[in-house]
Amino acid sequence: MTSYDWLAAVYDTVAFIAFDTETTGLDPVSGRIVEIGAVKFDQRGVIARYNVLINPEMPMPEEAGKVNGITDEMLKDKPLIADVFPDFFDFIGTGVLVAHNAPFDINYVNAELKRAGKFPLTNKAVDTRIFAKEVFPGLSSYALQDLAVQFGITALEAHRAEDDARVCMELFEQILSRFLKNNPELVEKIRTETDVASLLAPETEQKEKDYSRSLF
């Protein structure tokens, strides 16, 4: 049993969006998002990619810049987060979000949405860090880059949002594959007994409600 057994019911019927944010710091209250990268995919492969740099309306802290390599010069002419959200929400739609240490990225997006007077994310989400711990217990590290090495995934540009999102997607696919392979009876039971429409309906209905009340 894992936190994401419900994936057995939807993995071949929904689109997933692996995404990552780069930020000015660790605190979503005082920090800002400076980059969003995402990859939309399903069981057949990659559907689309998304990447945008964002002007945070504040100087890029030196320590954060050392991690992700993003500079003030790179951001000065980029769009503001409020102008980015329409395209980002069009991209993710009602798909299932996938992120490594998902609460960090989701909390950051929600903090930015709150500042913009918008509703929070309501998509279902998978945290690959938790999923990896549950399906592959006992590994020495569950950091994204360490897991990439463990699973033979090549990181081309670590700590940049688009490539981290790709690595997260490939990691998720390997974890999901092992979960499905190791639990055939559970998977069959979940697929037989789960109403996929009902499973996804609350998020879908809320998303539609939110859009009707707060158009970008």
C-alpha cells in the first residue's frame, strides 16, 4: 500500500504534468517564483513542454542565484507572475500534477496565486519523493538528483525548472512502473472498484467553479 494507490485507476486515462519551480528563497510568503518548468505526458509519451522565466519584482538573492544560476539580468524583461498564470493554467488543465517535494512547489504557486487574488491549485498531485520512499524503501538518499543517478536518469541542467521537471517525469514513470509490477492484485482490485470520474470529479468541479469566478 502507498499514498498513491489511486494511480492504478487513472494512470492510463489522465494526463500528468511534472513541474518544478525555481524561486528566490525557501519561504513562499517572502519569496517569489522566478521560473516554472513543466512537461505534460501520458502513458504514450510526452505531450507538450512548458518553460518560462518570471520577473519577481525583487533582486535575485545571491544564495538562490548560486543554486539555480538565474540572474537579475536574465529576469529583468520577463513577464510578471500574474501574466504567466493564464498560460500555465491552460497548460496543466485538470491533469495530475507530479513534483519532487511537491508541497514546496505547490505552496509557492498557491502563495503567488493568493497575492494575485486568485484561487489555489485544486489538481490532484503526486510527490515523487514520498512515492519513491514507499516503492523503493531503504535508499540512502531521496533527493531528486541522487535518485536520478540511482535510476540512470541523466540530469542535463540540475536546478533549472525545465530539466528538473523532465527528471521528475522520468523518475515518476520508473516508480509507477515498479508499483504496478509489484502489486498486480491490488492494481486489479483498484481498477475494478474505482470510479475514475468520481475520483477526479471534486478537483475538476472545483477548478471549473474557480475559473468561472476568477478569469485571468
